[in-house]
Amino acid sequence: MIHFNRVSKRYANGHSALLNINFQLGKGEMAFLTGHSGAGKSTLLKLIAMMEKPSVGEVILNGVNLQNMPARMIPYLRRNIGLIFQNPNLLPERTLLENVALPLIISGYRDREIEKRAQAALGKVGLLKYANQLPETLSAGEEQRVGIARAIVTKPALILADEPTGNLDPDLSKDIMHMFEQFNQLGTTVLIATHDLAVIESMGCRRLELKQGQLVNE
């Protein structure tokens, strides 16, 4: 599903975030992306989501070279990608159901389908009973679960998560990671950037390690 072919990313200020990255992640595979702070993990994920473009090399997603994708097609590409960040950035004035429904509203789904899917997504993360509450009533772990529900509501083929457990205690971290594992078992491809080595080792998934922008372990 994901293929990096000699990919490098250099920013205008001269900083090289990634250098000659080569790897493939198959459809339905789950893997962890590790490395020190500043190693290039976030940049790599942003290249897949077309939030950044490589300076050199090819990023291929589902057989499509992203370099050749017209700008007007990028929103359609992102509909098939569930993006999850360390801070879920929920809208404080919207209920949980409304927060989760946002990607569906943007994509133009009908009202009945929006409500049905948003409720189902909240149910999958165990928060349907809080659907009409505001984010301020939630714990950090519950907020992250809402972020995950929002990411999966469009039933994406790929989930990209950037330090999704960075603000959580070890027990909550394990719960969140096992949630990703369940999505993967249903056929979703999952790539998670994290520094939580204890959780990674307990799950036994493939690990891609970055060091100063280079892939040192695959």
C-alpha cells in the first residue's frame, strides 16, 4: 500500500528531515515508526498524507505516485486516510457526535448517513453514551478515543497516527494501541509513530526506526 523509493525531505532553512528512505508497507499490515524526537517520524507521515512533498524520490500510495497527483485530488486522497495526532484538537463548542461527524459533513454525506456512521464510530471506541456531551467533560484518554472515532468514521483504508499515546499513562496507552490492533484485524493498514517502546515490544509488530532522518532498522 505504501512505498517509499529513495525519499529525502529538505526544508528551505536547510534542515534535512529525511534522507534516502526506502521501505514498503503492505495492504492490511500494521507497523510502528520509532526514533528520537526530531528523527523525522512526523515528516514521514505528512508525506504520505500529502501535507508535505518530498524533495527527492517517490512516495507511492496504492500504486499512485503522489508527486503526480493534481492538487484538486488531494482532498479525495485524504478521505481514505484516518489521521490521528497526539492532541485530537476537538472543537470545544461541538458535541462528541458533532466532532466525529465533521469529516462526513465535509465529504457531503446525507444527514441520516452522517448520524448513523458517527454513532457507530463512537460505539467502536466505547463512547456512544457520551455522544451529546461536550469535550470539556472528558478525560485525556476519552478525548483521544473521540479523535480516533473521527479518524475512522469514513472507514479509511489507512490509519496514520502520530504519537497518539504521548499524553496518556501506560494503561491507557495499551488500550489505545489494542484499539488500533482491532482495526488492523478488520483489514485496515496502520502506521503509528511512537516513542513508547514498551507498548511496541508487547505487541510484536513490525518496527521501522529512524535516526537523524535515516531508516536504520526495518
